[in-house]
Amino acid sequence: MYTPNPIWTRYRPTRWIHRFLTQYTDTLLFKTTVPVSSGLAILSNLLDENMFLLLAILTLFLPPLYFAWRYRPFYVSLEWENLNPGDIHIRAEQRGRVVLDDGQALVRVKVFFDESVSGYALKIDPDKPLSATPTDEPPNAEYKDGILEQKDMENPQFYFGLRIREVDPIKLYEPEVRIRDANNNDKLLLSIGVT
Amino acid sequence: MPVESVRNVSVEDGWEPSVEQSETLEITFYSPESDSAMAESSHAFAITPLYDDYPFSDPIKYKGEYHYKSQPTFGSSSTNNGQFEIRPQSGLIILETSGDRPTPSKIISALSETINQNLKIEREFVPGREQTWEFLSRMEKVGQIGEIEVIPPFGGVTKIDLRGSEVRQSSGVTLDEAIGNYPIEYAKVQLAYESDPFTVEYSSGQLVIESSDPEDKEYVYQIFETSMTES
């Protein structure tokens, strides 16, 4: 059932909770602690040991608390999608990575800001051997010195293409392209692994 | 076919074209042949407005050529020669290169390092989305669009179905929804300024103008500048 504008979108706290839940349930932390917690709960029942029950509760609730504290506030969501055709790129995308073809790759970055935010400044921060440039400035935004910014929030949800190029030869480690919130202490919003 | 790479450049007061040299690059500026040199500088060329909506009054440009020689640690060095134009009113530098290597970006970097006083060249060209569509729209008024590829919000890079609004493919992207909203990845237009028709291809800050007539090129540059200057 698809309802346009479901009730939770109308209030800021519920939008934040929704964003938090979407982002948290996507993490490895969530995916491992839930089975572990279930296992501990089952054990506590089998062995009639309250200690395990306590551990089960802690394993279930401490990680989301940690995640909420670490990555707060949840006013923005970023996603990236591969635009390069070919199976190798599709497989790499499933692992959260993008593959350079002849030293280049193109991805689509989608940005969803909460409508209550009053402007943004996204810093595009590639690791040294790479360069990452938007294909163009989304309507009402300006790109300067590696930062894409909009002073007011006429356009809270938008997307742009990001061209990733190898500028210096990539040595041993796998570099990343990061997007940070320049208005909030360079908080990390998105990280794209590059092969 | 030579490729014209466009970048934003800010020319500060006090910049004067002069012969510049660095390890990899040698730059010389041309002078207009006529005796009636511009008052400010003998290197400034007057631009003749060819495009009706060209907004600049008394526009000038500086033209020059570069000789690039790479100095790699291993392997043999490669050379590349080409020309460039600095157009202060629109704040653009247009670099004409032929051949794939070295990449225009490398040459722009070298240019930027070599001419570093009072002239700042941005490494990448990131135009406004609406301005890129403005450029296409202006070209369409004096020519015919052959092809447009855009990045839609879902799916991969898609070619727009230009055949007509009645015929709409179920999975296609229409021009109406794309204009002003989707980033243009590639466009091909056919223009006919004074002489034979020629094609212009645009893609991420690069123009390929299939004509050897300098007036055709200048015409396209002016349409480009007009579109990019609009706010």
C-alpha cells in the first residue's frame, strides 16, 4: 500500500526517527547484533540464566543508542548509484564500491535533506589520488572550491552526477570519495569506495 | 577533431599577457596585426559580436599558444601543442587541444601553474544545470538538436526521445521532464551560421566544433558565454 505523504512525514521528529531507522538497519552493526541478541535470549531461556537475558537486552539496545549518538542529527540522507553500464559495475555496487574504467567512473548522488534545514554546504572530499567533480550544479546551488552549497532551502531533495577520476596512480590501498557536511564539523555523510 | 575545453578563469587587475615558461609548458600570446592596438594592451583582440543576444559591450579576448612537454620519470616524454583563448568578460578560458594525451585537465593544470600571477584557472568546470539547458535551448533556436543524453533520477544515462511528444515510449525520458531538471551528459546539435552546416558536441565542459572556420567557432563560443553568464 503506497500512501503519498504518509503521516510520519509531516512531523520533524518522526522524519528523523524514520531516517535513523533506515540508516541504522542498513548497517553491519544492526545485522550482527540482532541475531546475537536473539541467540542470547534463547540461551537464557534454555539455561534459565538471567545473565544471558541481560546480555541479550544490552546487545539489542546499546548498539542503536551508540549509532544514534555517533551519527546524529538525522536531518539528511545520501545515497549513491552506479551509472556505468556493465556487470562488473553492478557487482561492485552491491559491495559498496565503484570501479574505474579507463581511470574514470560516473555515479549519481542523491541527497535528501529534511525540509526544516535552512541551507547546506556539502564538501566533496576525495582521497588524494582521485578527483571527484559534480557534473553540474543542481538548481539553486553553487559549486566552489570543492563545496556544493545552497544558502536557502528551495530545493531540499536533489541529485547530481559525480565524475570520479584517477589523477595520480592508485597504489596499494583502496581510496574513497567522501561527502561531508561542511556546516556541521565536516561530519561524514557518504563514503564511496573506489577500485 | 580538436577539442575545446572550457574552464572558469578570474582575471585580476594588473594581469598582463607575457611569455611564460615552466618545466613542462611554454606559453606565447599573439598580438593583433593591425596598427590600431587596443589602448590597454597590445595583446587584446577585439571580439566582434556575432550572436544577437551577446551581452557584453566592447568585449576583448587574449589568444595564445602553448607547447607542452611532459617530463615523466619513466618512459619517453610526449609533446602537445595547442591554442587557448582567455575571455575576461565571461570569465572563461577555452583550450583547444588535439589528441587524447596528455588530457586537457593536465594541460590546464600546467597552464594554471605557469601563469600564476593575477590569473586563477579553476581545475574543473561545473556549470549550472539551468545554464546548460539554456545553452542547448539557444543552440536549438539557430540549429537542430541531433541527440541529447541525460542523467535521469532513476536508471542509467539515457538518450532522450526527440521524435515527438505524441510518440512516448513507456521507459523513455521526455524532453519536457528533462529540461532544467536532469543533468546533460552529452548533446549534439547541428548549426549553420554563415557557411556550411556543422555539428557541435557538448559534454562535461568540452565542445567539439566540427568546422575549420574560426567564425563558426567564435559564434558557438558566444552562444556558450551568453548562456553561462545568465544567472
